[in-house]
Amino acid sequence: MNWVNHPEGLFRKTPPCWSSRSPESTRGHGLEPEDPARLGVLARPRPDRQARRSTSPKDSDDSSLPLPNPCHPLNSAPGPKPSSSRPANIGEGTPSSGAPPAAVLSGVNDEPTADWNLEAGLDALDALGWKHVALRAADRTHVDDMDDAAYARVVETVRRRGFAVTSYLSNLGKVPLDADEAVWRNEADRARRVMDRTRQAGTRLVRVMGYRRGRIAGMDLIPESARRLGVLADLASEAGLVLVIETIFHDWESVSGSAHGLRRVIESVGSPALKVAFDPGNIVGWGGEPATMLDALAPHIADVHVKDCPGYGRRQDGYGLAGDGVCDYPRLFAELAAFGYQGPVTIEPHLRHHDAFHVSGVEPYLAAGRRTEELVRAAGFQVITSPT
């Protein structure tokens, strides 16, 4: 057996023929640690993963965590529900037989104001007539980094205002794949906290990023990404949650920017708890083509983020309303509707992102919402604006 030194210890080299193997034959051939106990949960091999992946995500046995609200359409189990006119599997990213495509209109809560004021963000969504929200940050702090009391206040405010949470936008997946042991231990701690807080918010969807390559060899990017994301998918499955990998970054630095790489990772992991958050604005901003990503990943998409970009690779020039850039949202929404997509369509306009991180301003945010709703309706979606 060949071995190579690595900051985290001794790792087996990935077989050089990995890229030519089928997803089934490559499972388990990522960089696996010789002594996993010292590396934390995100590096731990899972011998029982194959058995669990043949089943749907299930709830954790930890009864101390509140379960997602089963009455909300995003949390509905697959299958017909004669008593409801809503499609049964909204939020699962898969079409329902005979059901129209359905878009749950939602917005990232922090973009209307520069200080990420929660009440102001909910006010903006109320002005749009939408009662769904994607949680990312509030009052200058990302939701991952709040203390428990502060986060509980965020959840209480959202519920008091009558909103349902469509997704929890975590910062998981932002560390490089060649990070040292201490960084991965922090990532493991963050993962546990994220899963708990997603359930506390009453949603099933957890946004993650796709891990950047760092200094690992290009041939190792797909198997190592699959190994790391596979363990996160196991944790999500145990908690009854679904990870959605946001499409972003260059295709050579992260599988989340590569149609081929992301599809290979999802197929290799083989878990129903690992899907895609399709963000055309990110794809264009980093030089990619959204239509190519959609063609490759449509069956795996469980969330759609909406912003537009003025040109390929021009994210530094700022973002615009859907339809004002080169993403071609009319075509993308029409193709999603034809596929039968059912799930959140989440505005994340970034209209002042070039001079204020994750900020759009109230009026531009409202304009982005109205434009998105027009495009979604024109594509033939059944539009859902409220959880009741």
C-alpha cells in the first residue's frame, strides 16, 4: 500500500484510475485516515454508510431537539395528500407525478439593511407578501456564530412574525481541503451546531459550500470532496435534514463550481441527504455557464438562489436584478418548470455587495423580489407565498 504524508497524518493515496471508475466502484476510495479517532467527526470513516444510504433521511434519536414542523409544505413527506392542494414533496428537488411545478418564494433575511437587521428584513418580505425566509445572519452576526440565547431570539422573532424558514444558510464547507487538524475539529464543532440550529428553525435544508481545493492535487479534488461532504451528509441524514451545496467558485478550485465534479460527488456519496442549491448568479460571476450546470444537476436541485451578473467572471462589477444580466433566467426557470422542480426560489440579490457585504438595500431588495416573482409566474410555476 502506498502512503503519503499529510498535515492530518498518514493517508492512503487515491487510486490514479479513480476518474475512470463508476461511482459505485469508487465509493470508499477517498483519502481515508489511518487513525480517524484523533481527527474529529468530519474525518471519521463510516462503515455503516452504505446501509444508511439506501434509506431516506430520518430523524435523530435526540429527543431534546425540536423537530421540523410537519405541517409546513417544505417538510412534507413524499406521496399524495388528498386533503391538500399543495404538491406533496415541495423542497425535495424532485418532480411529483401529475403535480404542477411549484416555487416557494423566499428571501435571504439579511440583505435589506447594512446591519442585517432581522425585523427590517422580515418587514421587506412582508411588503412582498411572502412569508418564507432563508436565515443567514441577523444584527451583524452570522447565525452559526451567535450564542444560543441570541439564536433562540432570532427563531422566536421569525415565528412570532408568522414566517416559515425555507433554509439555514450555514458557513460549512468554506475551509480548504488541505486544512490542518485544528481547522477540521472546528468544522466538526460547527457541523454539530448547524444541524441543531437547522432543526430548531423548523426547516430541513442546510446550505453548505463545496470546500476549496487548497494545495491538494487536482486528481484528488473529487474523491476528497466526496469524503468530506459524505460525512456531512451522514450527519444531516441522522438529523432528518438535507444538505444543499451552493454552486460557486471556479471549476478548478472546488467541485461546487463544476457541473461534472459536483455530479460525480453527489453520485459517489449516494445519499438522499446531499443535494444542490442552484445559484446562476454565482456560476456566471465565477466564469461558468448556468445552463450547463442545470443540465447536469437538475435531478439534484433542492433550492434556487436568484441574482444576476453583468458578465462571465465579472462578480466584482456587482450584481443586478434577475433578467438584467447574462444568466438568462427566463430560460432557466422554464427548464426548471419543465423538469418539475418543486422547492424554494430564494432571492439573494447582492445589489450592493460590491461595496457592502451581503447587502442590497430595502427598495432594491423589493424590486428584486417583484422581478423574480414575475419571472417565476411567467415560467408556469405554481407560486407559494405563505406556509398556510
